Amino acid sequence: MAADKAYDTKDFVANLRELGAAPHVAQNTSNRRSAIDGRTTRHPGYAVSLRIRKRIEEVFGWIKAAGLRKTRHRGTARVGWMFTLTAAAYNLIRLPKLLAAA
């Protein structure tokens, strides 16, 4: 289960462990002790999870910067159309980097 720093609480992490799920939660160490300890951070999957989540968050940050922080349209159809168009533009911008990596 992946989540951001807001979910780095003792109760949330304990509930996930009780359910048998690995808590891939970003550590919140600002002025307090993190509920995520070495049992989770020592596994390579934890680092991979954080890296992939960062990549996904970059997309939403780019979309917000491109004008969808506050939509100009009303209604699900128009806002969905704008989101799709913006996501397609992001993919076109990333395409050269993806092709170079392949």
C-alpha cells in the first residue's frame, strides 16, 4: 500500500501490518519520529515504490502547471476533455526522452 507523508501515522501503519500489507508510505521525519521503520525501508521494493510514485506525482504537477489547477470549464465532460488533452500533451513532451531510452 503506497501513500504520501500524511499517512505516516502509527495507527495507519499498524492497521496495514495487521492486514498483511506492506506500508510503502513516505517517511515524515519533520519534527517527529516516523512510523515507518527499518522493517519496511530495508527492502528494495520500498525504494522502487517511492521512485515510481514520484514519477506519477510529476505528471499531476505538470498538469496543474499547464492550467488545470483551477479549471475554466464546468461539467465532467468538458473537464475530462481538458484533462485528456493536457495528458496527451505531456505524453508528447515525454516521447523523445522515452524513445531515446529505448
